[in-house]
Amino acid sequence: MKSVAAENIKEKALQWTPQRKTVFSVIANSEKKHLLAEEIYLMSKKVMPNIGLATIYRTLELFCTEGILQKINLPGEPARFEMLKEGNNDHCHYVCLGCGKIFEAPIQKDLSLSGAENDNIKDFTITTRSCWYFGYCKNCRDKAKIK
């Protein structure tokens, strides 16, 4: 389970408790990239049956604070969590309004991270970028006959 995120936990002197290790492992080994806290909880319970939901939420918040996870808040939806990778985490999310599936793609526009894109914003340093597009995936578009 060697990864940048696991190394971050050691570097930040976070306790590598069995519960945190379980949550981390569940997220890192999931085929799904954007997980709900409830999904993480249910998968973690399979590994550690006595783990509590409050422990899951505290661990997710800690991992977000420490830069191990990113919390994704979509309007009207429960928060989702994704593991951050080493290096560039800048990407776009394409959210299907039909099935809720989230697709990712690199941000195409090359923006300097040293300044803001808008000249009206002064004294602002961009550290990471993310963008959101909402629409319909091919399957949902075909089902609803949307052009």
C-alpha cells in the first residue's frame, strides 16, 4: 500500500491507526473514484465490522485537511471523496445529470498557478484547479433522446 498519500500520513506524524488504515485501504483499492461517505462506511465494515460511522466521518475530514483526499460537494448531493495523486491533481469533472456518474479529464487550458486568471482578483495564489461540467453521458442522452 505504498503511495504518496500513505507517505503523507507518516510525514505529517498522523497516527496510522487500524481504523485509518482500513479507510485509506478501502478508498485506495476501490474501483470507483468518487465515493460517498456511506459507501466508504459499508466497505470499511466488511474489513472492520466494529468501525463506527463517526470514525469514518472524522477520518475523511482529517484526510481532506491533510491533503490526502479531496471532498467534492455537488449541489443537492451528498459529499463525495476522491484520493489525491502525486503531482498534478488539476482536472475537470463531467457530471451526468441522468445517472450521476462522474467522469474526469485533464484541464485543457494551460493556466499559470502563480496568479489568478481574472485580473480583478488581486493577491490571490492558485494552488490547485478543478472545473465542473454538467450534462448527459452517452447512455443517458440516448435513452432520453437528447441531442
